Amino acid sequence: MQAEAEAARAAGRRLALVPTMGALHDGHLALVRDARRRGGEDGHVTVSVFVNPTQFGPAEDFDAYPRALDADLDALAEAGGVDAVFAPTDAAMYPFGLPPYATVAVRDLDRHLCGATRPGHFEGVATVVTKLFLACRPHLAVFGQKDAQQLAILRRMTAELGFGVELVGHPIVREPDGLALSSRNRYLSAAERAQAVVLSRALRAAEAAVESGERDAAAIQGAMEDQIAEAPLARPQYAEVVDAGTLQPVDTLSPESPSGGRYLAALAVFFGDTRLIDNTTLEVGRGA
Amino acid sequence: MQAEAEAARAAGRRLALVPTMGALHDGHLALVRDARRRGGEDGHVTVSVFVNPTQFGPAEDFDAYPRALDADLDALAEAGGVDAVFAPTDAAMYPFGLPPYATVAVRDLDRHLCGATRPGHFEGVATVVTKLFLACRPHLAVFGQKDAQQLAILRRMTAELGFGVELVGHPIVREPDGLALSSRNRYLSAAERAQAVVLSRALRAAEAAVESGERDAAAIQGAMEDQIAEAPLARPQYAEVVDAGTLQPVDTLSPESPSGGRYLAALAVFFGDTRLIDNTTLEVGRGA
């Protein structure tokens, strides 16, 4: 992969990477189209497909995570094709076994939201993305904003270590009823699927609260929790409002915040064993 | 630096990096010559000069460490010049301040020798070398074997993360009396300098013991300690025999070891506040 990427670089092409864990859905394909568009005429798009063991906790769904490389290749071909699919084995990615001899550790931004209940998850993500960047040598990489905390951490990591890779966040792609696309949606029973609409409804409620002048984070979180409570099968893990840059919890939303009034409303909700996440950006302006 | 390096790569040149903390001595210049030789006709040699704060402990000599960029540039020019000198500021290397948001953590190989008494040192080294590799984009990097544990850890890190950088270990360069060259030698008083010869003498004693059939690690360590005890100003920190690959302590030297009979005899000795290190490879063959 590195040789292919270096050759494409030497030929003056602009390399874009779309890192995925496979089980591709329309959300992934939107990232691929975005990558192709941004690369332009001389673009070179690589999609990586790797279910990374180091970002799953011992009680999480690593073994059960859907793997469907043949279907993924078909989906990519149908979507117009890509220049390279990088689907390494575990042994290629972790040549010395697990735990790896070297890992990329992150700090601060992983304290809340998913980081609070998934210890080691973002270290696993930072480590595998480092390996993917080194293997695929992209100029830019496209990530979904559904994993907003992941994207924030990777932006900081990429800037801190000096990769020289531009990170692009692609807007969340949703089903008609609002459910964010996710490879894990296929785990849901019909009843769970129907009720899973409460995640996006909760985010809309948070947006509506802010729009109507609410600035108290606890009240906004309450509005989200009220929506989730409408779904008897839903078991909320968190529903939080954090600063969009620092990802630290806040009491009151203000345009004078470190991120200039930008906040992230984010939630994680279990349906049975299936954990779904979703988020939206909240902005409070000086005029409000 | 990254733009310069990418341009050199695109032009088909072979990039070699010699990472240093400056205060260059003949040992460093030997690394530079090695880098130039290995790059060949199309070679491109970068010397980095950066006194990396994250690899110094709070009680160590970061502030006192010699900085002499002008003299370093003169020395490099006199030695025939290089293609680039990368001498970044702390702010350029750590754009978010300290501690960094992302660090490269290593395991196992940092437990003994210098790692035992310098917690965080090798994490700082792994992190800064990651940054240097990303900034300077070398095909190969030349390190001195005086820092044998550092080199072993960096080899593993480079292979684990998949940098695609070839690491070259350059033999230790010594004064006529055997003292390994080090930027820290300039701290030594005349009396300390005279007695500092015991480090290399201790290693010669370890080699002689093995040559005469000694296979007991404690006995070999004893032979080293006896030599160091000859210097009244010397305060030994460690004198150890470890497996050359795993850097774990051993009881008995054997050709059937994980590293095929290769061991590292390594020591650290204080003279006043000045800490000196040195090492040699011990080999026991099947015929012995």
C-alpha cells in the first residue's frame, strides 16, 4: 500500500483516504464521493477496510462486528470505483501482536462522551489512524461527523504529530426518518429500529431549545432525555452538551466560550446490546 | 521542512535523517558521513537539531543541556555540508504546549536500563522521533548505537507503526582512551574526565569475561562493577546484561536465547551530576 501511495504521490496525484471498518452503507459511500470530488482530476482515492481490534473494549462487539468485504467491494464498484482498497489483515497491522509495542495516546478530549465509558477506545483509534496514514500517505482524509469526538481527537492528533494530512468532516447521512446511518443499525430488531428515531428527535429538541433561547446546558440535556424516554426500548448512556473544541461539559451556553459559542450536543443510546450514537452542533451567536 | 522533504522525494532523491539534540561532536559527524554515503549520488541529508523537552525528567538537565546552533552549523559546513538543517522551535514541535495532546507510548523494551530510572523518557523520544519522521520524511535515519536502548525501541516503534523508514545504527565513536563521545562529556571536570575511562574498561572486562567462557550474567555484571569501582568519582547507576532483542535481564548467556545468543552489556555511571552511558554487544556462539 505504501509503495502504491508513494508512486501516486510521485506522479503528482492528490491522495484521499476514507478510513472505514467495512460493512459499507450509503454514509460511507457519501464519504467516498466527497473524497473523489476533493481530489479532482488528479485525485487518488483509497478506502481502507479494517475492523480494528484495539479500539474495541473486552465487552464490546469486536467479534460480532459485521464483516462483508465482498459486498463492500461490490458497493464501491457500483458507486463508481476507487483507486485502491486497503484491507489489511490483523497481522499486517499489528506485526508484533497485541497489545502493540507502540500506541498513540491522546489526552483531555477523550474524557467525556464516548471516552468516559470506552477506556482505551480513542487510543486504539489514534493508533490505527496513525498506521493508516503511514500506509496510505494521504493528503486528505474524510471522516463522518457522526463520530464527532473521534474527528475532534484525530484533528488534534494530526496537528500535534504533524502529519500534514487535511482532515475533512462529512455531514451525517440519515435515513428518511432521521436515524443516522450506521453499520450497527443492522443489529436492530424491527421494534428497536422504529424507536431508534428518538436519537435524532432528541437532537432536534436540543436545537429547538437553543433556538427558543435556552442557554442552560442541563435544561437542554433534559430536553434530549425527555425525547429518549419516549422510547421504551431505549437505554440512554449519555446525552451531553460540551464545548465543540475542548469537548468539556459546560453549564451555560455563551457566545464568549472558548469555541466562540459552538457546542456539541451528543448522545449514546443502547437498544438491547446495540449502541447507537448521534450528535449535532449547537451555535449561540452574539445577536441571540 | 515537510515541503522541502516532499519536493526532494518527488525528485527521486533518497532522504536520510540524522536526528540530534545539537552540541555536535565527531560522533554526530560520523553519523552524517554515514547518512551521506548511504544516500549515494541522489542522497539528501537532513540533520535535525532539537533539544526535546519531553524526553527530560523534571530533575534532569534540560535547561543546562548545551545549545550551540551556530557552532553546529559551522561544524556541519566544515564536514562538507548537508542538504537541510531542521532546527525547530519548541512551539513548532509542540503546537499545543506541554504535555502534548498526542504522544507515542512504548512498552516492555523501556522497563530496564535507562527506562527504569527515566520514566517517560522513551515516550518522549518515541514522540519526538515520530514528529521528526513526519516533518523530514526520510527513507532512512541514522542513530548512534551509544543509545542502544533508544535504537532498539525506535526500531520496534518504526516497524510497529509502519513508518517505512530504515533505521541504521552507527557504531559508537570513542576518544583514544575509549570514552564514548557525548555532548555531556563537556560537563566533566579534568579529574572526572580522566576517570570516565572506566565505562569502556568495564565493557572490555565484560567482553573478556565472555571470551574466557563466563556465561553467568551476574558474574559478568560483577566484572563491570569491579572496573567502575576503580574510579573513586564514579557513581554507577546500572551495569546490566540483557537480551539484545527484548532488553530483558537474563541469568545465563546461551546461544539458544530469543536473540540467538546476542546480548547487550550496558551501563550508566554518574560523575557528579553528569550521567554517562555506554554499551557493547556480547555474543555467545554454539561453538563456544
